[in-house]
Amino acid sequence: MVKLRLKRCGRKQRAIYRIVAIDVRSRREGRDLRKVGFYDPVKNQTYLNVPLILYFLEKGAQPTGTVCDILRKAELFQERTSIRVN
């Protein structure tokens, strides 16, 4: 099963997170399938590759809670009503 989750990058006390599609059995810093965006909580910046995210969601990938909140803020779920998020 594939999940959309955050992968920590950056330096101490200044973390940024990549949003990646990754196998469930991999660790947080494990090898990811694709990078689909990034999130900087300090500057409150987000970049999302929307077509790639929608592709993974349509194929059955499940976003984690935090990624789901980021996608809701970006109003991604209003574009496609056929995608179910648990």
C-alpha cells in the first residue's frame, strides 16, 4: 500500500518536509516512490504537484493526517469529489 506522508529534511531547529509517495513498510527517511511537494512550517509555504497527487490518490494512495490537512488547506479535495479520504 502506498501512502502520501511527510519526509523530514533541513537542519536542526529549521525543519522542512517533503511530501512523498512512499510504501507503508518504509521508514520515514526511507526510499520514496515520488516527491509530490514540500511544506515549510516556519515560512508557512507549500508547493504541491497537483496532477501527481491526484494520480496517486486515484490509484488508492492514502494520505496521512497531516498531509490530509495540508491538502484540505490547498482546497484540493473540492476539485475532485470522487476521491475518498479516510
